[in-house]
Amino acid sequence: MAQIATEGPSMQQRKCLGADCDNDAGTLQCPSCLKLGIKGSYFCSQDCFKKNWSQHNAIHKAAQGKTQNVSGAFNPFPTYSFTGAVRPVYPLSARRAVPNSIRHPDWAETGIPKGEKRLSRSKIDILDGKGQDAMRKVCKLAREVLDITAAELRPGITTDYLDDVCHKACVERNAYPSPLNYNHFPKSLCTSPNEVVCHGIPDQRILLNGDILNLDISLYHGSYHADLNETYYIGDRARADPDSIKVVETTRECLNKAIEIVKPGTPIGDFGKVIEKHAKSRNCSVVATWGGHGINTEFHPPPWIPHYAKNKAVGLCKPGMTFTIEPILTLGKPQQVYWPDNWTNATVDGKRTAQFEHTLLVTETGVEILTAAGENSPGGPIPLSTTRDTTEVVKGDGDPPNT
């Protein structure tokens, strides 16, 4: 999970909900959405509405409880002005239990991370060999859980189903899913589709062919935490959409470029410079509100890791430090707004966004990616060629490996 700084949102012209349409929306609204109390379903024209009907109608089915045996499904915030097409679909499933035999973090019962609140924000922990090995173990487990969850991705499933898969995989590994009840977050992972920036709550919304989805997985095992996330393409339409590929692959590259400079002596503030430079080269914006963080026996200890260039981060990388880098990029404005659930963040203009995250260990000579993907991990990059102002998908004979 990302750690917050501060940022102020603003509003912008709504866009057409057509999957391949970049036009501003007119006054044409979906009549079925109006009947169901789903706000913000605007299209630029009748032709665009008809072209996208098959995919758009899945939203109605989810809202009516006609998918995955969800009965009584509804939009809990019918009067809220959403910035994009994604809607929450309630009711949320009941909180999933973690056996008492598994070690729980201090917020498991109260929802309050008491240990974090007592931390000095200027003291950065340096792990000894035992602590480093514990981090390797929990991060290996976290990668396994992410891969198991991501392997289930396909159009037609709900994000609540993914939460169930993730939760069971954690418990099977004698691990507690760190997000569960952290500051009262209700689920075991964060699922953030399309314009949702981060911290989306798994619910009864079904995934559509053409969505992109971030899975943010965090584990607590052996008194240590791990944290990682990736953004995935849902269906062939997403893997063929230039805008989705542009934001996803640029974000992936930003993380990789930042990791390349991790070594003893690197200023913590330099990661943001590398990330923002590459993002701008692809006409993407960095969402500055959220950043990386330290991670060890606490979930979000120091240091704060900004992902933008003009930051005031202090300190240098030292061997034994463990932290996350987790840039979030968007195709539009970098501001975001909260949904009324007080967790879900969406881009202010409804533009798509992507995030990638690794937990890292600074070594004597460089960096160890503790949450690195394996050879058979789901996902993986889609090749693209770039110029200064455009991004073009490289056409091949089929999907790249591991997609």
C-alpha cells in the first residue's frame, strides 16, 4: 500500500465512456444507468453508445446482481459525481477471518497501527542479517500470493473473488494479509481498476474485457511485512489499447529505472527525479500524493520515498535498509479525488492510471529486489516503440510471454 503526502484535487470536463473514444462527453446519458442510479454514464454520440453497448451493459448486470450470483447489488453512492466509468458495486462481503494461530499485527483487532504511530519519522532502521533473511522470506511469500491471485484474472470475475483468492493464499502460508483492518481497511488486498489511483476496495464489480487492474498485495509473516503491486491487462482489448499500454508500460519502466540507481550512497530524493523524467518523456504525469516507504517489522516506517523530481527527501541509501518504490502514473492530470468510502482514489479527470511496486533491500554493492517476479509469473511487459510525443504498440505474431 502506498503512503500519503498531501495534494489538492480539482475537477475537469467529463469524457465519453466509449472504450476507444477520447472525445468529451455530450449530454447523452445511458438510460439504463439512470434507472439504476448509476451516475456519470455519458457518451459523445448515439453511435458511440451503440458501439460500446455490449461492454457497457455488463455494468448494469453487476448493479442488478446478475453476475456471479450476487443478489441485491447496488451502487452505495448514487448521488456522488464519479470522474470515470468505474462504480463501486456493493454489498461488500463479510470480513474474512484469519486463524488465531497466525501472528496478527497490532491493528488486526482495533484497526489502529499503534506501533507506527510511535515511530520517529527521522529514524531509518538498518536490518541485521537475521532481519534481512526474514524480509527475504516474507517477500517470497508475497510474490507467491500475488502470482496466485493474478493467475485468476480474466473478464467476468469480481474483485471480491480476487480478495478471497488472496486471503486464502495468505492463510495457507501462515501469513496475515497486512491491509486487513489497517486503519479499518475492510479487505485483504487493494484492487484498483482503470481510473482508480490506489486503495480500491474489492467488491462485486465484474472485470471487463478492456480493463486494466492493479493488485496491491501485502503480507505479515515472521513479524515482518512485505509489499508489492503490479498492474495487469484484462482481456485482449486491454492488450490492444495504446493508451492502456502507454501508461502501464511507462510506469513499469519508471520503477525499473529507479531501482537501477539504488545502491549505498544514493540520495533518497533521486528516485523521484528518474521517475518524473521518464514519465514526462512519454507524456504521462506522476501522482505525487502517494509515495514509497520503509518496510520491516512495521508496515510504513521511515523513510518516505517521493516519486517526483522537486522533493525534499533527506537521507542516503545504506546497506541493510528495506523500502518500497511504487510510482503511480496517469495519462491525464495528476490530481485525484476520494470516493465517499474514504479509501478509493480516482483520477480527477477519469483518465487511466497504473502503478508498480517492489520491496527492495540495499546491499553492500547495490540492491536486491526482494519481491522480484519469477520466470512463470503472470503479467509482464508488452513491447512498444516510442518517440518524444507518441507511443506505438509493436505488432507481433501474438501475445508476449507471461501475459
